[in-house]
Amino acid sequence: MKRRENKYFYLKGIKMGIPIGLGYFAVSFTLGISAGNAGMTAVQAMLTSLLVNASAGQYAGFTVIAANSGYMEMVVMELIANARYLLMSCALSQKLGEETGLLHRLLIGFDVTDEIFGVAVSVPEKLNPYYNYGMMTVAIPGWSLGTLFGVVMGNILPSSVVSALSVALYGMFIAIIIPPARKNRIIAGLVFLSMAASFLFAKLPAVSSLSPGIRTIILTVVIAGGAAILFPVKEEHNEP
């Protein structure tokens, strides 16, 4: 019974991961171009995407490599660029059942991306690890192969085509947030507030100089914390 349930969630995860993988394949072309400009080969860039799975973190890493900076600069840059994934991992840990073992938690934590997190956290019931495994099965190859072909073909494609491919990522974000926002007015209001606050943070002199990763962390903590206090989610307790 448990094996059949895991298979069901794994196949469902693959279905949900197909648009993510296709979007990653298109978007990571741009990342591959950055890797090529940093002097990396196609195989090196592909392995980086296979092991890191972080667009902003990889782009920051490729920038550090291109500048011939040291390891300490690389460590600090990666910590800043990827710090938001700590918050996502904490949120996902609350979706997992108590019976979820350490190995499953580590495997899920290996590929906590913005899109996979958005899909996984929207599951109404407890999260089955195989649901994430299904999405990862499609998303990780899409991201790494897109980076590979970005290095190979980046200098061949026109810049307008490369720029158009990067728009696909925003389409995936819209597809993730619209359904729950239509069902819940509070979520819709928080989405609008987040977009407005993000725009202001990018324009205000006091905070616009901060890195996008730091701005995302500040907004996430403030808005999510405020929403948790003002609109707490009531948990249902079933009597035995």
C-alpha cells in the first residue's frame, strides 16, 4: 500500500515537474552563456548546474570566477545569494510528516528551488517526499542540460532569442501563485503586497543597494511573519 502511494505521488510529481523542467531548460541557456564567458567548458557548466541548482547562486559564482576572485569571496557571495533557501527549507520541513526520515529530508533539501518550493508548499495535505522526487527527476536534467547547451550554442543564437527565453521563468511563477490566490483573498492580498513591496525595495535608495537575495529574505520574514500573526492557520486535530 505504501509503495503504491509513493508511486502515485512520484508520477504526480513528474507531471507537475514537466513545465518546470521545460522552463529551466529554456532559462538556463542564459546561465550557460555566463558560464562560457567565465571560461568554463560545457561539461563544467553542466556539472555545476547538476550539483548546485541555484540560478542566482550560480550566476554569482560565475561572476566571481570571471573576475578571478578568491575562495573566500566565492563563499561569502554564495551565502548571500542562496540564503533565502534556508527559509524555504524551514517552511518545507513543516509540510513533512513526523515519520519522514533524515535521508528523505536531505534529498529534498538538495533541490529546494523557487519553483519546486512553490509547487510543494501549495500541497494542502502533508508532503510525500516522492512528490518532490518526481519534480526533481524532470527539473534537474532540464536545468543542467539547458546550461550545457547554453555554453555550446550561446554564441550562435541571437541575443534577442536568448532574452526571450528568459521570460519563461516568470510565466512559471505566475502559474504557481494564481490558483491559490483565486481561492483565498488573504493569499491574493499578500501576493499583491509582496509584489508592491519588492518593487519599492528595488527603487528606494536605502535598500536598493542590497543584493536581491538579502531583499528577498527581509521581505519574506516581514510579510510571512506578519501574515502568520494576523492570519494564523488553524490546524485540525482529529480525535482517535
